[in-house]
Amino acid sequence: MRHGEHDTDERRWLQDQNLPHVLKAILPDPLYRNSIAMILNSAFGAFFGLLFWIVAARTMSSKDIGLATAAISAAALIVGLSRLGLDAGLVKYLPELL
């Protein structure tokens, strides 16, 4: 098999299938199922976040929107800084503790 021949076969297979058949083929695999769930979670979060800010902009003053944005940004910065190294530390040290 030449380089890239496998990719072409997969693309041709996907083009020949319709969406329900493709979903039926990939959904039993937990990797694809979890990936789709994470993508949908991000999309719904972004949509409802946008919806929240649209409603907030229509109902609150610009000063209140600025204060809310600053408070949320500061909280996100603190959370981000507090997690530095925590993920890697849990992976490394948690099995030793159990």
C-alpha cells in the first residue's frame, strides 16, 4: 500500500455513506462517542455564554457589564494559576498514595 492510499480509501468510504450510517458505525467506539460529547459540550457552553452576555448587555448598564467581566476574568486567572502543575502532579503522585 502506497503512502496516502489508506486515507483516500477512508475518504471515499465516508463520501459513500450518509450521516446515520456513519454515526451508527462510529458511536459504539468510546473514543468517538466521548469526543463528540466534548465537542457538543463546548458548543453548547459557547452558545449559552453568548446568549447570557447578550441578555446581560440588554438588561444591565455598561458599568455593571464591565465590572462583571473584570470579576469573571480575575476569577478565571486565579483558577488558571492555581491549577499550574496540579494535573501533572496528580498523575505522578496520586498512584503512589493509593
